[in-house]
Amino acid sequence: MAMEPAWTQFESAYKKKINLVMINTDETGTPEYKKYSKMGDTVEGIPSTFWLDAKGKVLKSKLGGMNAKQLSSETDAVSKKAK
């Protein structure tokens, strides 16, 4: 499942609520890739989605594609647990 269309829809709904970062592993020169590539040790496949707290601790991860509804549902669940 391609995540980019779902991510775009999800991003438009959540960008003012939380900090969102999408990293394309083909674009290794981006600041986002450089900052988060250390997580590569935990990536088991592509796409992988990680929910982090403000300190960069992984709160949850999910392997595989998701649609916008799934991204929203997972994000809402993690946000509730983090509070």
C-alpha cells in the first residue's frame, strides 16, 4: 500500500496538532533523514511508522502501509496514552 496519498490527507488534518515528519529513504541528504536515520536500526521494512515523544523516545511503531483513517486512529490512541 502506497503511503504518500494517505500521508498527505493525514498531514492536512494533523499538522497543526502534532509535529509530523515523513522521511523518504531514497532522499538521504535531507535534514529529516539525517536527524532520524539513527532509527534505522529499528526499521524492519518500508513503510515503517514511528510515534515519538518530545524527547525522541519511540512510543509505538508499525510496519506496513496505512490509510489516512488508520494513521489517524493510531495517532489518536498514542496521543491519549502519552497524556
